[in-house]
Amino acid sequence: MAGKLDSRQKMINMMYLVFIAMLALNIGKEVLATLGILNNDLQNSITELEASSAANYAQIESNANSADYMIAASQVLDMKKEADEFFNLVQKIKDSLIIGEDGVANKYLKEVNVKGTDSVITITAYQEMDKSQVLDEYFFEGDMLTAKGQEFLDKYQSFPTAVTKILETIVFMEEEAKIARTALDGSKGEDGVQIEYDFASSKNDLKNRFNYTPQVINSEGTFQEFLSYNFYGFPVVASLAKLTKIQADIRYIENKVLTEILSAIQGKGLNFSTFQTLLETSKPVYYTTDVVDAAIVMGKKDEGFKPDKVELFLNGKPLTDSEYFIENGKVVLKKRVGSPGTYDLTGTLSKKNADTQELVSIPVQQKIVVIREPNSAVVSADNMKVFYRGLRNPTSISIPGVANNTIVPSSANAKFTKNGSGWAAQPTNSKAKEMKISVSGVLNGKRKNFDGGTFRILPPPPGKGSVTGLGQVIENAGQINKDLLLNGRVKGAKPKDFLYDYEIIVTGFDVKVGNLPQKTVKGSKVSANNQAASDVKSSSRGTVIVFSNIKASSKDGDVVTPNYAVEDFIVIVK
């Protein structure tokens, strides 16, 4: 009969459908695993912060009987109590997410075999944390909060207030102590200097990291309760990561307050405008095989200093009055040395005692190294020891003894243009992996060529993808409303620690909304593809949207380079 399928064909069709479903499921699992990785990163940050804070607590406690530490020591334990109570409450909630019905402490722990080995390791199967009702039942009962939900909300609200009160108490007590000491003996402290606490930065972080609004406007433009907006209906792993972020914020605030306390105490009495650093070395010049044993010391400067007597010798020969001068509290040499070598600068600087009029002398024992004129150029990449393809790399080029305005760099694989006081180096050979630089300059009235060295050519690091618009920037794993998804633009941003100044232009991408088929978009807006826009409009809260295969180019001034890499990223509909 026409149109009728035999049993074998039916089986093939069924297997195809199962295969398609598994592909969609795998993408979802990868997203869940990504959120798990984020949770692990936050947990590692917590461990580092706790170790730092423990050392700070120990330092304050060990000096609690000292006048400088006494006030802070009387208050930091209250802060630790507040931080630990809030942290442990959040941990209790996190534990409830991973405990199985049979009471297993962590039902998501799995033993897996490492392929190619006999090793068995235990991992957390974040990709299985897709259910949402666990936290929903913990926080919510119908339209009301449970007692546990209310407890968490109360603590979230009260924590910044409690810490702020402790900080203000420390400042108040220190001011009261200052008044008491002044009334007693006319001083501001044991050494005449008052500790000046400034917790403005910590207070600002408290406000930003624990920002509470009773009702939040959601993607439908309606008001939603704070807890419901942040936790209702999300996958377990998403809620777990968010709770871990709250714990990380708690430990961050705790560590920052302790750091500010110790900085205020340890910086007491230091007027850094009167200090400068000095370098002490065992030898004037080090070889590449030497261990540099230089010591950095701090000393005070006095621009009014003028010695009453100066006696200086260079390799035992006295310096005349015309070979040095005194300026801004310094004895400045103006001696020309004709031949290379190491010279001993010795002697004394003497000043009369104001009471006895006797000369008090300070010995001088230094070395001066004189070298011959250079025969090679010094070239360095300002930002990194490589040149990046498609970018105008800021480059400093100098030759000791050669005027900068006579320097001309060149390379077979790069174009050099003047950039302020330096240069911009643009690799021109798309296949070259390195470039050799030659530099010429005028030395003693003659132009000479110098070897500038060989440098690697690398592609710039990939950009970070985001959806930007309506005054918002939603990065990887961020929550986003539909309006921003449709009206915002997919953009690429250079890595935050990459110091180059250039623009990333996105020209297309693939987008997958939940388990729906992937769509290809030309341009930078999802709405440029009607089918993709329709997928977004029909999506529900918690839907994961994957942006991949992002096409972009870099633009550095008038230099435009195609095929710039931008990392895939995800967003979650809220």
C-alpha cells in the first residue's frame, strides 16, 4: 500500500528521532556542566579568601593587647560571627539541594573510569542537576515564603546593615579614644599619630554585592518578589552556583574589612610624601648567570638639606667644586669620565650640630659603572613579548646614545608607523610566524644599522561574547530578558587583561534556543533572522540560549582584519 512503511524503516525513523533528541539533550547537559565549572571556580575563590582572612584574624588576635589593635580586636569577632552565621545558613540551603531521598549526603557524586587507564575518580555530575522543584519547595509554599525562605531573606537583608554598624563602631571608638588621650596628656596616641580608618570602599561593596529590592521587574514587565525572581524555577546547578556566589561575596567583604583594618594600623604615622625608595646592591653590574641580590630600602628625603662640608673622591681623586652641585637636598655630580670601568665614589657629607656646632659626617660609599658606546638596538613590545597579527602593536624602540628622532625600524614581515613618541608595528605577512627587526640610527654623526632581534607573530586572543543593549551587558551564563535578546546586539569584547586598543565587529553567528534547531543569523542582532526571533519569543523562563560560530573582524585604526575569533557563550531567559 502506498505510503506504508515496513518495520525496518519504522525502526530507522525511530532511531533518527532518538538521535536528534540526544543531540539536543547533550547541549543542555554541556550548559549544566558549564554552570558547575563556574560553581567550582567560586568555591576555589572562597578557599583562598578564607585562608587570607584566617591569617588576618590571627594577626589581630595576637596583638589584641596593643593599643593600636585593641579597638579593632574588640569588634572583628562580631563581624566573624555575622559572616559565619550567614555563610553557614547558605551552606545548609546548598546541602539540601544535593541530598537524596535516601539521605545520601551528595547524590550527584559519581565514580567514573579514566579512559585508557585503570584509574577511577569521583566527580560531581553537574549535568544531572536539571530539576528545579527542590529549592522551590524549600523557599516557597504557594504564593508565600516558607519559614526557611523567610529566614534566608531576613539574613540577606540584615547582613550588610550589621557589618556596617560594626565598621561605624570601630571608627566611633577610635575617635573617642583620641579625645580621651588628648584630654589626658595632650597627645593623639602613643606615638602622636591617630589611626585613621576609612571603610568607604567596604561599605560600597556591601551595598553593591547585597543589593536588595523587595520587588524586581521581570521580562514580562511585571513585579516579582526578590526570592522568586532570583531562584524560582531554575535548574539545581544554577541555584547552587548563585548560592556559592553569595558565599564568595560574604568572604570577600570579610577579607576586605580585615585588610583595611590592618592597612590603617600598619600605615599609622607614615607620611609617604617624605619617603623615597633606595636600591642597595652588592655589585654595580650583574651578569645573566648571577642571582640579583639587590635590596630595596625606604628613606626620608629633605629638600632643605644642604651639607656644610662636602668631600668626595672618584677612585681616590678629589672632586672639585665645579664637578658637583647641591640641589633639592641632593649632591648632584657633573663629572665626565673618559674611559670605561668601575669607579669608587667615596667621601663624606657633613652637617653642623645645631647645639654643639660640631660637624656630624655621613660616609659616602658608592660605585659608578661607565660603559662604551652601544653597538646594538634595544627593542621591546610594550604590552607583551610578541606581535599580534591584525593589530598595530605599540612598540618602544631605543638605542643607547642615539637620538630617538634619528631611529628608523624596518622588517620584511611588518609595517612600522610613528605612534606618538613610539612606534606601531603591524605584521603584514599573513603566513609568517616570526619577524626579524632591523633598526638604524645616527651615532656620532653617522647612520649605523643595529640588530633589533626576532619576535613571534601570534593571533590575538579570542574575544568574550555578550549581548549588549538597553544599557546592559549580559555575558556568559548571565540571565537576560526577551526584549534585550531581540533588540540587543551580539558583541565581542577583548579580554580584560589584554591591553591593546581595538574594536571587534560581529557580522554573524549561530543561535540555538533550548532544544529547537539551530538558526544562522547574518549581522549582530537575533531579530535579523525571523525564525530565530520567533524561537526567542516562544521561549520560557530558564531556557538556555547558545551562541556559537560567531563571525567577526578586528578593527585597529584603519587596519581591518577578518576571521577574528570570539568565544561561544550562553545566556538564560529570565
